[in-house]
Amino acid sequence: MQPDHEGRDRVVYYQSRQLKPAERNYPVHDKELLAMKYALAKFRVYLRGSRPFVVYTDHASLRTAMARWFSFFAEYNFQVEYKPGWLNVVADALSRRPDSVVHKTDANAIGVVQTSTPSSSLLDDVTSAYANDADAKQLLNYFAAPSDKSRHKPAKHLRAHVHRYRGHNGLLLYSAVDDNADRVVLPDYPEPKLRITYEYHDAPTSGHPGREKTYLLLTRDFYWSQQYKWVRKDVRACEVCQRVKPAPFSQAPLQSLPTPSECWQSIPMDFAFGLPIASGGLVSWSLKTASARWCILLQSQQK
């Protein structure tokens, strides 16, 4: 939530999820704490490194029950304040709706929310790009005159799969083994692939789907060699997905390192920048033996 120009709280985003079987056995204050942790992880791109913010809760005990996830909460600059439930009306708007009237819907009112089909300009660019692909040119020339004498025209690596291709209005179409749906064949040229991948993944109407969903959407309309490898590389390099979506890996648990049996067998080290003694461009370098806890501080020139 954020206040408007009159100081009233306005909801920016609602978010919820279903509790796991083990989480359903949590006491009420642990469920509230779990919701807080889920919200911080969901909106971390807006909250981490931001100005201090306030988390309101109607359970006063949460201010002391945060020790379990202290390492996670330490990444955020916020404070917890108690707010009675009868004052926190905006946060409970979805679960406590004031209207209980069942509205009748018109079964005849049907509308299209979104449609995604290749545009004519995109298909024209694909047709023009065939001139830079030797395999596509051979197949198009073959289907322009599919006589027995012309079967030697396609290259040897294309003859075994030539029955899966066909030409239509200057486009080269391909049908997979498991279905008969025609897909537009893209030439072995990066420009059409980048443009089509952008339309199916990066465009605002696409919503940045994951690797598998992006691949399924693309294979519904298009085909090119090593298509899955291309999609995997493009989705992995998407800057928006890396910045907004949750990390695909879990953090290692907090635990003590094994104590070495001899001195200098294990040497933890770290660099410290921005200290008062380092104002002249010096950096403090700390080394410590894990067994004797003997610390050595060195200074090095910052480059």
C-alpha cells in the first residue's frame, strides 16, 4: 500500500498463495510471519535497497517472533508495527468483501481478451530472409516444380525429411511427426529469430513466460533448427526475468564450518572497503585462522 495525495492508504498490489500441508498446521502468528516472508520475497525488486518501509500486522507478537527467518529479513530495511484488524481494512479487502450479492452474467456476452498471431509484415520479412538461407532456397525451388527429375535438387541432408515440408505463398511450412499442423520455417538467420522470440517472450502482451512455455508457444507457429537451444539461451539471458523473477535455486542453510585440526589449514579472508583508514585509497585485507581465531589485518592499494 501507499498513501495518496490525501493521506489515505491505497492498494498497489494483491498477492496470495495456497498453504502447503505442513504450513496449515502453523499457529496463527506463524502464518502471519510466513505471509510477511512471502510478500518480501515476491516484491523484493521494489523493497531491497529501498528507503525504510513499514509492515503492518494485527499480531503484536510478530515483533519478537522474527528470529526464525532473521537472516532473510536482514536483507530488507523495514520495521514491524502493530495495527488492529478493524483498522487494516484495505489489506483484507479480498477476503472480507462487503458485497454478498450474486451477480448474474450474460452468457451471450463473449469477448476476446488477447490474440497472438504472426503479423503480415513479420511473414513478409521471413519470406525476404529466405534468400540468405541455402536450404530454404533449395526447398522452395523444389516445391515450385515438384517433378521426379527435380528430386536431386535438394541437398542430401534434406531429402529424408522433404516430405514434411511444403511451400505456400512464398512461405516454407513444416509439419512435425506427431501432428499435421503447419509451422512457418524460419531461415538460418538471426534477425527473424530475435524478432519472433521478442514477440513471444519479451513483448508486454507476452508476460515473459518461462523457458518451456515460450518454447511451446513458438513451436505452435514456427520451426527452425535447434529451436529449443535458442529459446533456452534467450530466456536465460532475459534481463527482466533475471531482475524480477524469483531465484531458481535455494540458499544454503546457515551452519558452522568444520573446525580444522591444525593452524593455517583453513584461512578465511575478506576485503573491507570504505573504512575511515582507507580514505586514501587503501583497502583492509583480513585473514584469520579458523582453529586459533588469530586475525591478521593487512593493507593493500586499491586499484
